Amino acid sequence: MADQELTDRVQELISENPVLLFMKGTPEAPRCGFSMRTVQVLDTMGVEYGAIDVLPALQPLREVTSEISDWETFPQLYVKGELLGGADIVEEMAASGELATALGVEQPETAEVPESASELPAQSPPLKIEGS
């Protein structure tokens, strides 16, 4: 069973942030290809989002997200409190227009994403799981 205090904090972050990405690394420095791909899609959408680096507490966060959403792998994108999915699902939703609808933004004219993380525009700073 996941730590209740951590579970409560994660649920609080999900409810407080309209768009929240649990990822390996940060938007400015993703630490896995799946996280990088998800960041690229979000940046293409032009939406602000919160991000949590799961690496400092990977196993406890896996337990919490498994209980909350029955999903253990990262990245995980939550929009308006609901899990949309990981990188593949987010990319599919972006291509079909479903992601733009879920985010409440217009579908970008082009589906192209930057070639490398160094080309990514700066986004919201990562959120801290524990107090500041």
C-alpha cells in the first residue's frame, strides 16, 4: 500500500494543476525519451503545464499512481484531474485532435515537434512533491 501522506499530496497536485505531467527529469532536461516526446507534444500545443520529476521518489510514486489511476509507468499526463496516458497515447491524441480538445486549445496547424530537447521553449518550473 502506498504512503497515505504522499498519496494525498499527489492527489492534491493533480487537482490543483489543470495540466500536470509526471515525468523523468524536467521539461528543460527530460531524462528519458518518452518524457521528452510528451514534453515536445505539450510544447507544440502551446499550453502551460506543471511538471513533477519522478526520479527522486520513483518507486513510492509508482505505488501512488498505481493506486490512483492504475498506471505505473512514466510519463503520465493528467488534464483536469484525469489521466490521459503516457507518451504514445498523448501523441495519438495530439495527431487526432483529441488532445487539443482536452486541453481547450486550438489544434496546431502542424504536427511537427522540435528535433531535440535543446530546441524546446521554456515551460513552467517543475513542481515539488514536498513543501517548497
